[in-house]
Amino acid sequence: MEYKNLRQGRHKDKYTMVIEYLEESIYIVKYCLEYRKNESWGKPHVKNGRLGYPAFTLMMNIIDCINSFICKNPKYQIKAKVNGEQNKISHSSGYRVFYILNSKFFNLNLSDDIIKELYINGRNSIIHNGHIGRDIELLPTTNHLPIEINSIKGKGKIRIYLPALLKKCEEAVTLFKTNAEDIIKNSKNPNFESIEDYKK
């Protein structure tokens, strides 16, 4: 009986978990960016440095999380303008899932090449390998744009201003929450089902 009730209430539980995850992640990113390292950290850490890598990792996860429910929801398909064309965001399109950055959730205007770079050498690299690609630089300073593109090669070609990216993530979470219960409930995201359901 208990198991049956849990199964019947899984959509509500799913919703609660996802919202908690997003809100807690925003809180931790803020903490990471407010924190200052002291001399006890030692090398290679910089005194007064922030916790930039975990902050960036969590923001990549926030983007992924929101997108995982949007792109797998047949009732709530959104489009993003990339390189002048409207594109449907699909869960099976590799790096193009990050087209959500150009959607109404994040309101950025990034090219396909930059989105690919952010996904492969930003998101994938930091989450799976603990580092970022050579063209990406994380900055703790405030800037009006969260992502700045320069013509130079190497560090600084793609500058990510962490406080501004946090602001975009906060706005995206707020927008997502306005319709989150319906989006999550109707999403075909398989990761909430049993492994047997996933195999079908």
C-alpha cells in the first residue's frame, strides 16, 4: 500500500525534488561567489579567490536540469534563435540542447560555434574531467553580459562573468517555476522512472 501511494504521488515528489535542487543550487552558487579563500588554501589557490569552478559546474547543471524537462515535454516545446534561424530544442541533438541559452529562459544571443564550445569544453569538461577548455576563462567580476566573445585565441576568447551568469540562471529558474509542475509532470524525462521503464 505504501509503495502504491508513493507511485501515485511521484509527480508531486518529482516536482518538489527538482524545485529544491534548483533553489539549493542557486543558493550554493551565491555562496561560492561570495566566499573568499584565505592563505590556508595554499598553492595553487589565489588568496581572496572565489570558488569559481564549483559555481560554474552548478550553473551548467542548472541549465541542463531546466532543459531536460523542457526538451522532453511534448506539450511545452520551445524554440531558440541561433545563427538567425529558429531551432526546436531536442533532447537527442547533442550540444544543441544548450540552444536553451538563446531561448526565453536565458535570453542570450550566442552563435552555434560558441554554444558548441560551451557545451563540450565548458559543461562536459568541468563536469566529467574537472577542467575547462583553453579558450574559456571564468571571471568573478561583474559585467553586463554573462558571456563575452573576443577574437583572440586561448584564455579570454570566451569570457564567462560568473555573477552575470548567476543572474541569468536565477531568472531562468524563476521563469521555469511559473509552470514547473505541469512541465515536469508531462515531461518524458526517463531518469525518474525505474530502469525497466527506461529500457522500454
